[in-house]
Amino acid sequence: MSQYTPPLRDMQFVLHEVLKVEEAFKTMPAHAELDVDTINAVLEEGGKFASEVLFPLNREGDEIGCTLDPQTHAVTTPPGFAEAYRQFVDGGWAALSCDPEYGGQGLPVTLNQAFYEMLNSANQAWTMYPGLTHGAYDALHAHGTPEQKATYLPKLTSGEWTGTMCLTEPHAGTDLGLLRSKAEPQGDGTYRITGEKIFISSGEHDMAENIIHLVLARLPDAPAGSRGISLFIVPKFHVNADGSLGERNGIYCGAIEHKMGIHGNSTCQMVLDGAVGTLVGEPHKGLAAMFVMMNAARLGVGMQSLGLTEVAYQNAAAYAKDRTQSRALSGAKAKDKAADPIIVHPDVRKMLLTARAYAEGGRALGMQVALLIDEAQNAPDEATRRDAEATVALLTPIVKAFLTDNGWLATSHCMQVFGGHGFIREWGMEQYVRDNRINMIYEGTNTIQSLDLLGRKVLGDQGAQLKKFGAQIQQFAMANMQDARMQEFLLPLADLGEKVTKLTAEVGMKAMSNPEEVGAAAVDYLRVVGHLVFAYLWARMARVALDKADSGDRFYAAKLFTARFYFAKLLPETASLIRSARAGVEPLMAMEEDWF
Amino acid sequence: MSQYTPPLRDMQFVLHEVLKVEEAFKTMPAHAELDVDTINAVLEEGGKFASEVLFPLNREGDEIGCTLDPQTHAVTTPPGFAEAYRQFVDGGWAALSCDPEYGGQGLPVTLNQAFYEMLNSANQAWTMYPGLTHGAYDALHAHGTPEQKATYLPKLTSGEWTGTMCLTEPHAGTDLGLLRSKAEPQGDGTYRITGEKIFISSGEHDMAENIIHLVLARLPDAPAGSRGISLFIVPKFHVNADGSLGERNGIYCGAIEHKMGIHGNSTCQMVLDGAVGTLVGEPHKGLAAMFVMMNAARLGVGMQSLGLTEVAYQNAAAYAKDRTQSRALSGAKAKDKAADPIIVHPDVRKMLLTARAYAEGGRALGMQVALLIDEAQNAPDEATRRDAEATVALLTPIVKAFLTDNGWLATSHCMQVFGGHGFIREWGMEQYVRDNRINMIYEGTNTIQSLDLLGRKVLGDQGAQLKKFGAQIQQFAMANMQDARMQEFLLPLADLGEKVTKLTAEVGMKAMSNPEEVGAAAVDYLRVVGHLVFAYLWARMARVALDKADSGDRFYAAKLFTARFYFAKLLPETASLIRSARAGVEPLMAMEEDWF
């Protein structure tokens, strides 16, 4: 009953008109040849795969979910999932942005990011299988030995094998330093790993012939805490020297979790019973290696919520135009009908526009960060690469937390547009809300993201990187201030920029006498900076739209209205957030623990 | 795995110390004899029923849900539901605040309200069966003929029979004026009713021997729209002259909905196939009669979210004290453990305190409104009764929308405290989020509530009733301004009061030239006024707590800290809401319909 149309026009707008990715790619030897037509063709085909193959499986995937056979430890994924995955592999989609050395197509991360937005709109639960595989690919590409790379990367690139990240244990979630899984060296370069992992997404399934688990565990001589954690490759099936599959390894799914959402993804308790693995990177430095995967995953989670926001918006907008109920407060609009379509009501529009502004802003941010990753990997000069990497590091917690919180607000609004029907499973809207809910939790809760942003990325370098980003905003503002039509965007942007500077300094000062001030302000702070980033991107989008105002293309007029809506109705949230952040830690810590 | 302890201490605080209900009851002939001990004893017993009988059924009710036998049209409720209902009836709980003339216990609505908060904490889905019954009781009590009352009220009072409200049809939800069900007079004083109703809560079940449906339908000569709707009693089984049950009536459950939450309640499509009914009240005036039930239901929905907020808070607080993970930013607190309990982290406390402040504020508001209903029904002089009724009318949309939106924020926060475990069904936290979600939709969506508040209750009388309420706040502020310790509460309260006055005037002015301005501002406006009401109640609670500051009872210290938290961290939301409301209708209406 639900529908999804890949937002190709808006993606093209962001890529070609706002970010001008072709110009950026021209400076990167690896992508210099890439032209607009190729990019658009890839996205169009990718959109077809998402909307025609994955999207029809989404509702049933939610209803049927995954099942475990306790005898064989085999997990059956929902109907059609395995077949869709075969098509994904056959179509070469897994290899899109992978290294040609291992069989990849070598296309930019930016393209893969846009593709993943569509996959997530169509079916978040399904998309996690290849999504985690890509993360495992990234981690091994960065930290694997040549032998490990040769063994595993071609199969992860093609997608014939999938990957997981095995981090969490029952008593060790946010605090991985507490984990207990043990790795005993066997003297032959391999390790026997024993332990229990929980919440392992895509941990076991019937979609690929092998699963490559990246497992965190402790060596016998490991120091306590997070500096004693090593990373291991633990394949489900051993891999023979000729690349064929050998015996079953001692890692299996003990149970699958019953969850609020993403039912189509198998969330597994994984038992490691002397499973044999090999070390990735250096002993005790597994967390750093895993962070390659985790940072990619955090951006991926942001794309999950972006995808859900987009598809929820599309369905709510269609419903609001179709459903007739009551009359407009200013008098009947559809006089030939018994009632007006509910889109005439201002608050219905407010809910829709909230989702739309968050989707389009999120898309601009997601693509921008992906382009920076391409620069970080491919820019010819090191300074540019390092700059890009630092900006990615700054923006990653914002992509993860701001986009997933926005997704929660947006999917809930879109469900509300449906009234009572929104609560009925058949309509599909409530699934978007449920699926989105995990995005605020996994890969580091949104509170953890906010501490990463404020504590590490901002205060950790005395605000230097944030200032650089602020300078970029100022430069844009200065360059456009002469245009009177831009002032409605630039004035609030500049105002918010100043407020962020002040707030940062204030929290930084307070934190010197009490480090808990960081924890008290961080969540509010992240949303404020998220809005600063969005306001900047919306101003840039408005700039392009204004330049095309005379084109007669209603796309630009709609873009401009959405920008105005964002500034008028969503940006004001910062006023409250700043007040709450400034209220500091005292109102939170005054209460005794046992009075709660 | 979940837990629930009835918040008796806090209820007693609100009833006896803040609202001083006994003093109010003394002025009402019907309740003049009621003393503190009786009130507390009833609540204590009620709490036991909720926590010991209903609460253990809640998780399984969610997992198993209701099932329909398509052959017999019979609905089976989850295990234990029918037996718990029998205990409820046997214990006389259904009759608590009902009219002694029909077998009721004649206790105040205030007591019933507090009781229902606990029932909803324990099991919202179950509580809807007696909850709707009580609504049907109210409507018949107000509008039934003496014969109808004699036939139905004793059985609804005892709870032996349950009730429903059959309003919604597939094409008529918010806009009941569109409904099509037809009632044909039979010439013998009865009517044959034909039509299809959807979303009928408790529409069919196995918990009582008869179900009394209150059905909206059109008479043959009915004018179009909402002025042509009449209200009918349609019993599942006909009732013989001697009160015994007769034949099955032509109303049956055609299907049950599969929903996001409240799985334990049977949400039915009801088919009326020439079902025989009798008219309640006057022809074509059914909507007014039904509004008696709907207003009660709206307050009841607020209590549902209050209940969920409370139970979610209790579980999240317990988890936060128990779960150890990471160290406090200011250094280890639980040095004997490998990590600190997560309650040391400021943002965990912020999430907990948000739920707590919304629960305690919601309780004060819920009890206050219930006391006003008791006054409206029982105060000896008519002026007091009418005043009380007008204040209830003003506050009803706030109870419904503000408490349910707060419940959404609070249950989501409490789930977040659990990290990944929050997403797992077994822990029970995600159920509270799902169950709460319907509360924002049914009995008039929260947007409808906001239009009722701003359009009808405030602008509809040129703000007269709101001013009366404001005068009450001012009086309290004046009386306490001398106490320097109260200024931290009274200054922001006064400030917000002024802002509400200005905002009301501004929106009222704008609405004169464009009625859509009401729709554009209403949702923000309701939350602003909701905070004004909460700030007033929190200031009153702080007043009591300050007076007891030297008592050594930590309850009062905790109350004061929670009040301060509310003013420091939640009230600031009004800054953004006011800005958004003032931004007006233009940013919402500029976009063409087909550009969405």
C-alpha cells in the first residue's frame, strides 16, 4: 500500500548544482573521468533496484522477520531477502565504491552514499546486511595484512560473503573496555576465541555462503580496559588456501533478538566457542582498527534515518493530497467534494514540511560528508586530504545523531498525518517509526555522539576545527550578503554562528572547573550545531534556487519555500536548546542517586 | 522483567497537600464525609489491583494480542484478561465513582482518576475495556431516557456489561459529519442500523456477557453534515424486559486491526447489519450527546500517557542505578566496581528527570482537572459549578495533547536509557513507546485538540476563560512573591504568563484577516499554554515542598529538585514554540499542493 520513488531529481540537485561534485572529482586522479551522465545513470539504476526489488519486500520482512532453528543454528531471513541479495551481488552493487584492486568498481563514496539512502528508504533491515559488509571491507582494507586482504576483500567486495562487527557483550555496550571475550594464541599465527556477543546485526543468515565476523577480544596479556582489546577476523567457514570453503568455525548464533523494529535483520547473540581467528592490526589496538568500521557505520546510520525520513514523507504527502476530511478554516477548497484534502490544513503541512526539510537538509549533509571522504581518500595534496578528514570527523557525530533524531520526529509526524490509519501496520507508516528508533541507539547512542562532538571534536582541539568550519560559513555569507534576497537566510545563519561561538566558549570555561558540564550540555549542543550546519546547507541550496528562480522550473520554487519553512519553523528550536544547555549541570546533579 | 510500584506517596502529596481535596470535598454534599484515610485506603487497594493483577498481564498481552474467529466473530483477549476483569467487577472497582442510584459507590471522580492512572501504568490495553465502559456510562447517565438508564446503567456500573463508542467510519474520522451509517425507524420506537464502523476499541471480546455499543448514525430525514447525526444504543445481545439477555443483535466484529501497540485491546471493524437500537437524546443531536463521552475519553487518554510515563520512568530509573558502564566524566564514583552506574551521567539524569517532571506535573494536572469535575458535578452553588465546568473545558485539550506528547518524549527517553536493551521487546520499554503512540491520535488527534483550545476555548470567547485562569495564577504569584525562595519559580511563571497573553492577542488579531493563522499556530500554542499550566502547578508544588523543607523528609527535597529541573531544562522549550507560532501561516501555505 506504501510507495517509494527514488528522489533522483533532488539528488542531482545536491550533487551537481550545490556540491558540484564533478568539479571536485576532476581534482582526484581516481575519479577525474567521471561525468554527470555516468553518475546519474548509476543512481537511476540503483534507484530501480531499491524501489523495484527491495521495497516490495519491506512490509513482509517486518511481519515475518527472521527465525532461528535452534538445532542447526541456522537463521532464515524473510521471503525474498536472499534472492534480492543475489541480484544485488550479480548486479555488482556491492562493489560500487570498492577498490578495483580487489574487484571493486572504484566509484566515489559519494555515489555509494546516495545509493544507500535509496536502499534504506526501500528496506532498512535488508540494507544492513550489505551495509555491515561494506564496513568490514573498510576495516580490513585499512588494517588487514596483505594475506588477509587477498583472502577476504575480493569476496567482501563482490558481496559473495558478508561481514559483521562483533563488539557488544551483555555487560559491555557503550563501555567496550569491559568486554571479556578471550583470544588464546595457538602458536600457528591463529587464535582461539571464546566469549559471548550480543546485538550482532546480520550475525547469521541464509543470504551468503560465508560470513566474516570482525570480533573484539582480549589477548591473555591484555591490559585492562579499552587499551587491551584486539581485533580478529573470525569467518563462519574456514577458508582454504585455494579460496574454497573449509570446515565450520566455532562461532554460531545462540538466539535472535525480538525487537521493536528492523525485524528483517537478524540481530544475533553470537557464541564463540574456541572459534579460530586471525589478528587484524596490532595487539591491543583493536578498538582503533574497529573505529574505521564504526565511523563508516555511524555515517551509514545517518543515511538509514535519511532514507526513512524520505520514504515516510513521500507517503504522508501522497496521503494528505488524497484523504479528504473537514474543510479548510478559511472555507471550502475542493467544492466539488464533501470535504477538502487534508493538505489544506496548516498543521498537516507543517508536519509534512518538517519531514521534507529534514530529508532534503539531511541529503545535502550526507552527500557533503561523503564528498569529503572522497577528498580525504583521493585529493592529490596531503593538506586537502587531512583537512577533509578532520571535517568528516567533526561532522560524523552530527550525521549520526542529528539525522536519526530528526528521523524520529519526521517519521512520527508522517505517521500522524495518517490519523488512526497511521497506527495500523498495514499502512506501513508505523514501521518507519519503529525501524528508525534503533538508529538513535546503535553504533554509539546519540548521547555518546554528542560527547564525541563536544568533548573530543570541539573542546578537544580548543574549537580549532569548528572555527575552520565556521570560517567556511562566514566566507559563504560574505560572498552572498550583497544579494538582498539572501538576507533572510544569511542573517539568522550569522546570528546562530555567533551564538554557537559563545556557547562553545561558555561550556568550555565551565568544563574546566567541572567536567560534568560537558555531559550536561552535549546533547543540546549537538542539536544546535546540527542546525548551524543545516542552516548553512539550506542557505547554499537557497542560493542555487534563487539563481534559477526565473527558470520556470517549479523544483527551484519548492526548494526556496522549503528553505524558508526551515528557517521560520525549525531553526527556532535552537533558542530553547541554547537556554537548556546554558542552564548547566546543577539542575541535573542536585538529586541524590537513590532519590530517583 | 519490568516493574511497577503505585506512586501512592506522590498521589497523596498532590491530593492532600497541593490540592487539599478534603477541604474541597467538604463543600460538596455528596462527598462531605470523605476523609483522608478512606481516600488513601482506596488508592492503596487500587494500586494493589493494578500492580498485582494487571501489570503481570501486560507483556504477554502485547505479545499474544487479540484473535478473531472469523466463523463466529468471537474475539479472544490475551491470557488472563478475562479473569482480571472478573476480579475488577467482583472488587467493585467499576462502580467506584458511579451514581449510587444505579449501584455505584459514589466516590469522587478525582479518586477514579488516580485509580485509572495506576491501571494505565499497569496495562493500558486492558484498561481501555473498563475505560470505555465508564465513558458509555457517562453518556447514558447524561442523555439516556429513564428506561434506558434503568436497563443499562446498573450493568455498566457494575461492569458486568462493557461499553464502546462507535464513531469512526473508513471515510469519516476527524470529520464525523461525513459518516454514512443509517438508522431506519421501525415504528415501535426502535431503529434498524446499517453501516460499517472502524477503529472500535474493545468492540468485541470475551470479558463480559454483553457489550453496549453507542453508535452514531443518520436518520432518514437527517440534514447533511455533523448536524444530522444521532446517537443510538445498540446492545450486542438484546435485553429482555426482565433484564435477562435475549437474542444476538445484528452487530458483529468483521475484522480486528493489527496495530503498532495496545495489542491487548481489540480494535474492531464493526459491521451493523440491521442492528436494532434505541435513540439516545434528541434526533440529529447525537454528536453533542457523544461529546459527553468524548470529553471523558480525552481526559482518560491523558491519564493513559501519564500512566505510561510513570511506569517507564520507574523502570528507567531502576536500570540507570543498576547498570554499570563507563566512568563519570569527573572521575570514578563506584570505585569498587569496574564501572559506574549510568545514573552518574548528566544526560541519563536529564532523560530520567524529563520523564519524572512530566509524570509528576501530569499527575498534578490530571488530579486538578478531576477535582474540577467533582466541583462541576457537586458544588452546591451554580456559579462554582459553571466556573469549574468552564475550566475543565479549557484544560481538557491540554490534558489530552500535552500529556500524550509528553508521554511520547518521556517513554522514548526512558527506552533510550536502556541503550540497545531498550529496543528488545523482552525488556518491555519499547512497548510503552508503542502503546503511547496511539494516545496522540485517538479521541481527536493532538492537532484537533490544539484547534479546540486555540480556536474554540480561547479565541471563541475572546480569551475570557483563559484570563480567568491567568488571574488565578497571578493571585498565587502575588501571594508568594514575598518569599525570596519562590522567585526562581514565580519570575519565569509571570514572564510566561505575559508572553501567553501577547501571543494570544497577536494570533487573535492575525486570525481576523486569515483564519488559517489559527491552524498554523495552534499546536505550538497548546504546548506553550501546557507549559504555563505545568509551571503554575510546579510552582504550587514547590511552595508545599519549601514549607516542608525542614521536615527531613527527602520526598520534599526531591520534589524541589524536580521543580528546579523543570524550570531550568523543560520550560525553555516555550522560547522556540513562541517563535515558531509567531512565524505564522505564510511559510506553511506558500507551497502549491501538487509540489508536495
